[in-house]
Amino acid sequence: MTRANEGEKVLIVAGEMVDVGSKAEEEDGGGGEADLSRIIGERYLLCRGDEKFGDEFVELESPLSTSPGHKRRVGNCNGLLCMVDTTSPPCIILWNPLVRKSVTLPMPSQPETSPPPFVLGFGAHPTTHEYMLVCILFEKADIEQGKFPSKVELYTQGTGSWRSIASVGHPHHLARFDCVQAFVNGAIHWIAFDGRVVNGLSSFIMLFNMGSLAFSQMMMPAALVSESPLCLSIMSYGESLAVLCYGQPEDGSCGMWVMKEYGVAESWAKLYNINHPGVLYQIVGFRKNGEVLLLMSDNYKQLLCYDYKTKTLTNTGYTGSSDAFTADTFMESLVLVKP
């Protein structure tokens, strides 16, 4: 693998929308509310992550030809972005935005009829730096019996194929099958909760170590253990692990905790709380200087920069759909993408 860092970049994926309200109102006879927009495509915009953020955007051609509704972002690592195409049959795409190269990888073998739900994780080996993918598959019968997960498969760049590995050794649920990951300190992290807790919630962080190929769990900040996992999100904040906790949609609030010392539960610290009713919709990323990239809560989601030190908001001028809007911060590199 060839690597050559050239600075931090931010890749923005913004869903392009078209207003169909007038047509919908005509068909509806002019009465009642109608769906005012639909996603017609995506724009991939690459910009610098330093103080010149937003000064210049380079538009890239999408590595996927499918519609936005069939694309799912998995994560990024070492300058590579991993996405999954959920059309039938599903496949995985690894893309280096700098060199404009991508490869398509197969999914693990699944039954053609009623394929099981799955969760993908993407990262790299801590010493060899070869990229790796883990796929957790959940059979319906096992879910009903409280067995999680049913099957775990691992893909490594060196072998170029999938193989089965040992699964998690305790009952658990991931928050969602499309849950977002955070790759930090050589491990993939997901929000999960313990399904054995009766009349309550017990949220935690499930992780998969790319070096030891082992699953384990990590404690949440104490204040978040009893929060619904659907209100929680996990992200990387520089080289640290961060957990976000959203309030009710109408509140426009979100608290952020950062793990100061990796693996030490006592080192969780609340960094800030954003409270902008009617403005904050979702946090999508962070800049190198710590500023927060967030979406404004309106029909056409606007990308804003939030400086938590001065509590000021700056509009970047870019809009899109929340369903197709992400901002990945990564070190630009010349990683050669090979299957």
C-alpha cells in the first residue's frame, strides 16, 4: 500500500433535491399538504479542512451510479471511503477521492431469498495498515430467540476474500442495522444496548479490534447509559472517540462527550452542549480546528459551521437532503485501492 499524506480534507456528500410541490398540489386539487421535494442525485465536494475551509470546492464524480436511496456510507480510514450499494445483489465500494479510483468488493455469500440484515464495519490493521471489513449478519430466527449475532465474516486486503470468525460472546443489540461507526485506535465502534435489561435501557459501545480480531464492549459516559440508543451517535473527533446525545427534534439540542484517554471509562468528559431550537438538525462532522459541521433544520438542509468556543454559526452556502448529506474528515493520501 502506497501512502502519502497531503493534508486534511473534508468530503461533503450533498443530496440534490428538486421541488415537486407545485405538481403535487395540482394533482391534489390544490388542497392539503404534499411532499415538497425528492432527491434526484448527489454532489461530491472535496475541500480543505484547515482555515481555508469553504474557500474552494472541487466537485468529484460519484463512484456509484445507483440512486441515493440505495447508497449507504460505512466509514473512512487512511484516505479511503467505504460505501455499500444496497441494490440486489448488494456490493461494497472502496473509493480514494484524491486519485479518483475505486474498487468493488463482493458481500459475504447470503441466501438469494430473504437475505438477513447486516452491519458493516471498515478500518485497517494497526500495524500492516491493510484495509479490513467486518460483516455482522443477523438471522431472523436467531433474533427472535435473542441470539446475537448469527454470523460474523471478515475481509482482509491480503487474502481478498471473506472468512468466518468468532462472534460476540454476549447477548446484545446494535442500535440500528444502518448504524454509523467510528474507527479509532485500531478498532471499529458502534452504539449498542443490552437486550437482557428488563424495564429499562443499558446502552454501551461495542467494538471490534482489527488487530486481535476480537469483539468487546466499552462503557458509555455514565450520564448516557440509560439514554435510548436511538438518541445516541458515535463519531471520531480527531484521534479521540466521541458520543453525541440528541434531545427531542423540536429542542434542537445535542450534547457531546469525548473520551480523553482511550479505553478509560473515567476519562469521558462533556465537551459542550449545542442548543439551537429550530436550527440544529444533525451533526455530520468536525473540522480540524474543532468546529462542528451541522445541518440546519429546514426542508433543504443547510450545512453550517458551529464554533463552540464563541457559540457562533456560519453558513457554508451548501444545501442538500439529510438522507444524503455527510461530511467525512480524513487525511488525504495516495493509497492505492486494490481488491
